[in-house]
Amino acid sequence: MEGLTTFLLGLLWYAALIVLPGAGFAVLLHFLLSLPMRRRDRALFFLDLLETVLKRGQTVEQAIISAAANHDRSIGVRFFTVAAHVECGDRLGEALAKEPRFLPPQVNAMLAAGEKLGDLRKVLPACREVLRVAPDTVRTTMHYMVAILLLFAPIACWLISMLAIFVIPKFKEVAASMDQEIWPLTLFVFRNFPKMVLLEAVIFLGLTGVAAVYIGGPGFVRWFQFRSVPVVDWVAWRVPWKRKKLLRAFSAMLAVLLDGGVPEAEAVRLAGESTANEICRRRAQRVVVALQGGVKLDEAVRAFDDSGEFHWRLTNATHARGGFLAALRGWHEALDAKAFQQEETATHALTSGLVILNGLVVALIATSMFGMLIMILKGTLASE
């Protein structure tokens, strides 16, 4: 009976010390990693709601109030804030502007442009283009990188710090007492232990930043954005796959507006606003200035895209049948494919590099420790 009691107490301790913390960590990890997808699903649900309402000929504002009356929290708590603004008399664009965290910034800007255009249905395809999900390989790699951040990077920093504080000084004392010469590799590792700790800390902070941007989304990034110094927008424009996605968003919205009969200058301005990127807005303004100076649209867009591909694609689209959006659809799909390919390559290279770097650090530490132990054993045998 005592043996059974001891066994049960052991199981309880095991559950309390290992199973429960592990389960809590798994739940936390799942919650964090699923946040971006839940934001996307809520945005798509809202777009589906708008499309259904517009097809029925109902007013968008009244449909939002009716949907909020159902108290369905699957669409997100911020939807009820938007509904409250609408109930107070705000239009859709005004309500979304007062609660900018409900939808991604680009979708907010596109819906606002659709209101100015007078037909929200025309901008819904461009909104869905912005919400297109990344391939499974990219998301899996990002999840793997976040797992490394939350589990392995802090443990590596802690272990190396403990070795530097408690183990290495003892090894040095033993070697000095035995008058043993330390291996050059071991001496190199011992001297550079603080740098190794600093390297792991820098990796940890870098991964923290990447994970925060991925998990927090546009709402988190907005805290580091300044209108006068758009650092975040500049970085997004310099990242190759982000730049392609911004170009696709601008091109898709411009095509929608041109097909809707909006004047070219106004269409370019609204398309620049729809990217929710200050760099794109400034480049779009250059295009507007060129148009006002008498330059044709297909030539003026050279001010937006330095590569010249947008100029070539838009020139062909002006001679195609079926509208700009249909003519440019193939290019938009190619931009998406290239962006996802570049993003996947970058994430794989980053995670592989981190694994290799951590492996080298562990190998150096292990080699130096075992080398020290071997020298101590040799010195002990020689003294005997």
C-alpha cells in the first residue's frame, strides 16, 4: 500500500513539475502562433459579410448593427466597437478609422477608397488579394523560429551563463593547481565566453523582434511608425517580398479604380493611399505630378516602380480587352508567387543559419570542456 501511495505521489509531482508546465507552454504557443490566422479569418468574414449585404441591396451600416446584435464573438471584440461607432451615426470608413486594429491597414484604406468610389463591391477583390495567406512552408518555418525563440534561445543563454559563472573558474583553478597548460582552443573558448553569451542574447533579441512582428501584426508595428520619419514603411519597401506585395496592392487597386471610371490622377492617389505605406504614397504623388504635367499614365508609373516592369505591364494592359484588372491578373499572381518564394527562402536561410550557429557554439563549448577534462586526467595519471 505504501508503494502504491509513493507511486501516485510521484505521478502527481511529475504532472505538477513537467506535464502541467509543458501543457501550459503548448497552449500559449498555439495561442500566439494562431493570432495572425485568426486576424485574417476575421477580416475575411467581414468582407464576406459586406459582399453578401451589397448583393442583397442592403445598407452596410444597418447590416453591421444587425450582426453585432447577434453577439457572435467569433468575429472579434473590435467588431462590436466598429458597430458601436456605426450605431452612433458614423459611416463605415469613419468607424473603421476610429478602430484601426479591427482590419489590416491596407484593407481599411481600400474600403475607404471604395466608399469614395461609391461602390464597395469593386474593391473587395483587391482586399482579398491583400489577405492572401502565405504557403504552408513559410508559416511552418515561422512557427519553428518562434518555438526556437520561446524555448531554446533562453535556455542556451542560461546554460552558457551558468558555465561561465560556476564551471569555468573551477576548471581554471584545477589547471593552475596541477600546473597544466590549457589547450589553445579551450583557452580561446574560455576567454570569449562573455562574447558567446552576448551573441546568444543578440540572437534572442533578434528572434523576439521577428516573432513580435509576426504575432503582433500591423497593430504592433504601428507603434514604431512616425509620419515624419516612416521607418517601418521604409523597411517594408526595402524588403523584397514586402515590396512586391505593396506593388501588387497598388496595381490591383489602381486597376479597380480605372475600371470604375475614376480619373487617372485621382485613381493613382487613392491607390497609393490603399497601400497604407508612406513610401508608396510619396511615389504615387510623383506619378500624380507627372500626370498633371501631361505625361501618359503608362509612362508616369515609372516614378513608382524603378524596375520598369510596371510600365511594361500597364502599357500592355491599356491595349487589352476586359479591363485593367483582368489584364493585370496574371502579373499580380506572378508577384505573389515571387514574393512567397523570396519569403520562404529568407525564412529557411534564417532558421538554418541559426541552427548551424548554435551548433557551432555548442561544439566549441563541448570540445573545450572535454579537452580540459582530458588534460586534467593526463596530469593526474602522470603524477601517479
